[in-house]
Amino acid sequence: MKKVVCIVLLFNFIFGYDEIILTEQQMQKMGISTTKPDFSGYFLLGPFVTSLDFSNQASIKQVSPFEITISNIKKFEGDYVKKGDVICNIISDSLSNLVYEYKNTESKYKIAQNNAKKDKELFENGVISQREYENSYLFANELELKLKDLDSTIKQIGINPNTKGISYPVIAQMSGILAIGPSKSAQKIEAFTPYIIITNDNSKMQATIKIPQISAQDIQKDARVFIKDENEKQIEIGNINSVSIAIDKDTNTINATANINYKQLKAGSNIDTFILSKNPQDTIAISRDVVTKFGRDNIVFVKTQRGFLPTKIEIIKEINNGFLIKKGDFGLQTNLANGSIIVLKGAMSGLSFE
């Protein structure tokens, strides 16, 4: 026998819709349940594309500006190295040219430095003009800047330039675990690819998070960062360290960096992250499954003693799996219908149900 849900026409001046009378038994039969709005004052943004790397504060990277070849390996990934240890040997024509230029510039600089010192004395004694002294002084300064630039490149590669022969030992720049290292002899390393990474704390990592422009204004420094496991459980992994003010035109996103201290994650991997953001004032978060459209209105169904009251809401913005809405008269005791709310929408249109 057909049972009809009784719709009592009790006009509500505040919300403009009539209460739907429904018993608990009818709710269960129709698959209607209830859930509460989120009054925590925060909402979860994401997922965001995130890449993980070793923290710059706890690690050091050694790279080459040109292709190199591994000629010999002394230490392997996972080994503990001390500052000054030889990790491997490398060869490259470009590397040999760099070392030659470094040594040649070093010799020229020493000579120019001595000449500048002598010319200063001659100028002070009135033997040569100020212009002649200034020329030798400026030439020495130019060589000094060039030498510093070459020295910086050599240190970035991590070699000892005073080694004889065509194979150069790569020196550990700090003590710690060799997280990334060459795996075999004759291995070729492309230019600007970190071939040595040493870390003294492999539990600390840095994440680069791609934030769409629409969400960028909601991301603040020190905001908490989460991942979700296979059961959709939220796991906190770190916090935002900085947010860029520039847009990456290739991806139309803004980069945020986060300090990560969750040991189960691995550097070099790509993951999805979520960021906790503070709600705008006088707003609450609701899940997507409690909202339906009725005409031009966005509607939720508020639980009453006798059933549900269709209630118009004002959506402020869409968030992950839900919406931020104006708080209005919603309180901590408010329950909203979810599940098969389509039957409640049908009741608003005067439909009957078995």
C-alpha cells in the first residue's frame, strides 16, 4: 500500500519554504541521514600538485654546469660520508678546460695583484700617473672577480682543482648521509642535474606546491599541510614556509613552499597535498552532498522535530568537496539532511512516495 509523505503547508516567513513532515522510520526507508556543518573555523583546500625535495637547511647539492662522466666510485647511496671524503671521480673535457682556466686566471691574478701594489707605491712617490695606477688596480680587480666566479663553479661541482691528471675527485662538502650519488662507472650526468646530495637529517624535506590563482589568497604562511591516506584520513605532514607573489605563466599557478617533517614521505616523489585555511568571518563549511538546487536557490534541508525545513543558503565559495556559506542562523545543534535528499526535493514539488 502506498504511503504518502505528508507535506504540511506551514508558511515560513524567514526561509520562504514549507516544512516537510517526515518520521524517522520514513527517513531510514528513503536513505536519508543527517550531518552537521563544520564550525571549526577552517576548511581544507586542495588537492594540490606537490613535489618533494630535500630541505636546503639540512642538505647540500653538488651539480655541474656541463655534462660529466663518472670514472670511479668510492661512496654509494646510503653511506655516511664525512666532509672532505672522496665520493667519486669524474672526467669531462669541459671540466678540464674549466680547471685550466681557473689555474691560469689564478696565476694572472697573483701577478696583477703584485703589479697593482708596486704601481701604488710608484704613484705615491710621483713616478707614474694616477691613471696608470688605476689601470693596473682595475685589471687586478677584474681578474679577482673572474677567479671568484670560477672558484664558485668548481665548489658547486665539488672537485679539487689541484689534482693532477684528467680525472678529478669529487669531495663531500658536508658530513651526512649520501642520499643521491652515482650508481656505476661510466655513468653520464647531464648538466645541472644534482648528482650528489648529502643530508644530515633525511626526515626534513621541502615541498613545492602548485596553488591555482583562485586559491592563492587563502594560503597563509604557517598554514598546516596534510595528505590523505587510502581511507581518506587526514595526516598532517608540515606547514607552509612561503608563498610566492608571482604567477607561473606555464601552469597559471603560484608556488608555495612547505617544510615537511613526515618521515614516511620520500624526496623526489610527487604527491597531492591539502592546506588548512581559515574561514572568512561569519562563514561555515558544509559538504557538497547536503546542497541541492531549487529554482534559482541553493537549498539545504535543516532537521526539525517533525522532519526537515528547506532552507536557502548563500554560497561564498566552493571548496574541496563542499562550500563555504554564510553562517546565518545555523548553530552547533543544526543537522542537515544528506544521502537521498532528492526525495526531499521531490516533496517540495508536491511528489508522493511509497
